[in-house]
Amino acid sequence: MQFTSEQRLDDGVLEREFNLGEIPGTLWTSGSAPGPLVLMAHNNGLPKAEPRLVARARYTAARGYAVATIDAAGCGDRPRSAADEQARTELRRAMQAGEQVDEIFESFIGPLVENAVPEWQTTLDALLELPEIDGPVGYSGGWTALGIRLAVAEPRIAAAGFFAGGYVPRAQREEARQVTIPLLFLLQWDDQGNPRQRALDLFDAFGSKDKTLHANPGGHTGTPWFELEDGCRFLDRHLK
């Protein structure tokens, strides 16, 4: 892992960019005693510098956590294949037109999840060697399918917060029954891009005995700020 830049932000959080081979990432730490690690994932081609992700990361780091994210293949500045771009365009078009998108989604998102997991595990290996990181690992992010796959494949993850979940590949819907770690599941009740009943069915499928569903009115980007506070309290209960 090679750190390429660092800056102390006005809230006291230290933000550092890093490269791990071809994987670019960002690590936020509070600068206090070593703390637990929270992995924050994103998808849909978004960059790791996406403002909502950065805001969540900084808030969580200020609570005493180390927070890390990476750009998965096809996200941010990483190369995108013509086939992936075509699939992403077709998926958006079909969703906007109200057409069935399951087969497009399966053929596109399923491989993205499988390819992303080894990169996240490689990143986790490197992060846990840093002296400023100590304790359990949590997952928090809007890429629910990746979170499910990691929760099943990676025993070092002790708790997870998921968002949305209306569209999750069939493989991860089946794997949800194997997820037994504590979960906090956020749902925007009027999220047109994530069918509500599918999200509710996914929550029901999780095998965790300790699982909580928070539902709020509004669209995809309308999650109330207090859910971030509640999310940190959830992490405090299970990682500290």
C-alpha cells in the first residue's frame, strides 16, 4: 500500500489517498487512538470522492473509526470496458422506461460483485497491517450485493449496514440466509430505483438474529441525516 497524498481536514479528520497495485482508495482516520475499521463501498460507476460517501466517511471517522473506500473496477477513474458502459446505459434506459431489468441486471451486476470481492479482501489485508487500525471490521454502504458477498466470504467483518437492496443479484439473495452478523438495513420508502417489496423480502431473508430495519419516506437520496447518527451508534454497539 502506497499513500500518495494526505490532508488534515477542518473537522480534524486525516484524509489519505492510497494505491494498492491498480486499486485506488481513500482512508480517513481521526488521529486519536487506533480504532476499528469501517469499509464503505459504492457502485454504479460513482467515484470514491462522491460527496455523500465522503460526508458519511468523515462523520464516521470523527467518531473514532478508520474508514476506507476503494474504486472498484469501472468506478471513478478506473478503466471502463465498452461492454460495461453499454450494459450500464441499457440498464438505466430500461429502468426509466419501466421495463423488466432482471436479466440485464444479473448479467451486468453479478460479475461486478464477484470481481470486486477479491479486491476488497486484498485491501482489507493491507489496511489491517496499519498501526492506526485495531479491532473488529464493519461494512457500510449502498452496494448491498457486495456487502452480502463479503459478509459471507469474510469472517473478519463483524457487523454491517446496508442501504436499499431492491435490486440484488439472485446469488446474493440466496446468500442472504447465510448472513448472521448484526445488521442495520436502511430503506427509502419511495425509492423508485429499488422496489420496496424486494427490499423487504431481502431483509426478511437475512439469517441474522440481530437485524433492524429503518424505513423513511422519500426517494433514493432523501435519507435523513439522523440515520447517519443512528448508524454510528449501531457500529459503536458492535465494533467497540
